[in-house]
Amino acid sequence: MSAKFNYITKECLFCKETDAANHPVIYKKNFRDEDLDAQVFSARRTTEHFHYEMMKCAKTGLIFSRQILDDASLNQLYKESLVTFGEQTEFIKNDYWQPLREHLEGRGKQKALDIGCSNGFFLEVLKDNGFKEVYGCEPSTEAKDIARADVKDGIHTGFFGPGLYPENYFDLITCFQTLDHLSQPLEMLRNMYTNTKKGGLAYLIMHNTQALQAKIFGEKSPIIDVEHIYLFNKENLPMLCEKAGYKVVSCFDLKNGYPYSYWLRMAPIPLKSMWQSVFKATGLANKVLSINAGNMAIILEKL
Ligand SMILES: [Zn+2]
């Protein structure tokens, strides 16, 4: 049987050469092509923990997948992926909005773009907080159908890329849980920079490889996943954003507030059904717990 997908080789984003001495393999590939379908590429599913062979840069701590599916294969899988985080959306909206708020004071709120906008949940937040025009890009064809009426029209079904929007256009560009899914994150940041207005902001959220959970669970951490091509920390992410032209305003841990039942579902621990019963019986299942779940955020400015 011929291979189902084509693979390409990725390089370190910081070193001239991806030499083996400075980029040791930390995890071996653990799946076959037959194991992959669009379900594996849907946000916040109960993860199977498939991952490519992963390396770590000794100089910067960048963790990355070495041999990955080519763009055509990835695009197909993302197009067919499902929007699966409906029940947590209200919590996520608040968690993502709060840290940004103070940075927007005294700035323009004419146009905003959310890259990888899913069902447009953050476009709703921006609209509700005074942005006049909100735009989004999202490859999943299902996402636009379920978006709120007043943000739907601004959603482009497809990937973000050069030429899609005018230069120096947006007061704010946001991008959540997307950068570490990209095969070319620096190019994407450069494109974002081009579309950001002078004096405008960018705001990104993604996993942090130096978060406690990532360190404790290692290969079993949900972030070690076939969806993730480059994984960052609070040192190398600002470096990459500066390469793209941005000034780093702030890079910090993000707190997430979800019900206990959600934390349990995502936790890589045994005896889940037992804990579920305990949580239900004690009424804890629906209580909200705010913790640092291993996400970091970065706020950038185009000077
Ligand atoms: Zn390197």
C-alpha cells in the first residue's frame, strides 16, 4: 500500500543548522498514517497523544516535530476538523479577555482580526468591548456556520496568509492556540506584523513547554501531540516575535478557569471514571477552578 500522507522535514527556527548534537531526539514517533483522521486534529478532543518524532534545541529549548505531514495533508485534516469546545467557551472568553483589557486602554478599536478564530468566540468578545469591525480566519468549514450572527460575515473560511488583508490595517490581531500548530510560525508572525497598524497590538496564547504540567507529564503531556509542530516557552517565544519585527510588551502565564469536570477530562491520569463519580457526588464537577493550565500569553506592539 502506498503512503497515505507526504512528509516534510522541519528545521530549528533559531539555529543555522539543525545539527544532531544540539538537537537531540526527545520523543520517538508513536503512530502510523492509518491512525490519523480529522478527529485527531479537532480542538480539545480527548487526546490520543499521537506525536511525531520530537527534538529539542539545546540552545533555546525549542521543542519541535522533525518529520511532519506536508501542507496539503495538514490542510485537509484541519478543514475537516470539528469545533469541539462549545461548553467551555464562556470561560475561555473571560480568561483570554482579562489580561488584554488594560493594554487596550487609550488605543484605537476600529478593526481587529482573530487568526484561527474557530466559531468566532473572541470576535464576540471584541465586538462586545467596543471594536467596530471584527474579522477572523478559520480553516474549519463548520466554524462559520455556528458563529454568532453579528460576527459571521467577517469570518474567512481558510488559512491566514499574505495579501488577504491590507498592510497596516488592524489595531489588534489575536491568535490563540494556533502558532504551535503551524509549519512556518515565523512567516505567519511576519504576515501578522505586516497587517498590524503602527502602534497596534498583537496578542497570542499558546502552550508553554516550561509549564509545570509539561515538565511533570513529559511525553504524556497533552502538548506532546501530532497537532503541534513547534512548541515554545517564555524565553524563545519573545525571541521569535522580535525576529518578526514586533516589540514585546509582556509575556506571562495565563490562568484558565474551567469547571473541575473539564480539568479531570483533560488530565493525563488513571481512574478517570472513579474521579468523575467523586466530583459529581460532591458537587465539585461544576465549580470553577482557576489555575495556570500550562498556557502562556504574549502581547506585542508594532512600533
Ligand atoms: Zn536550535
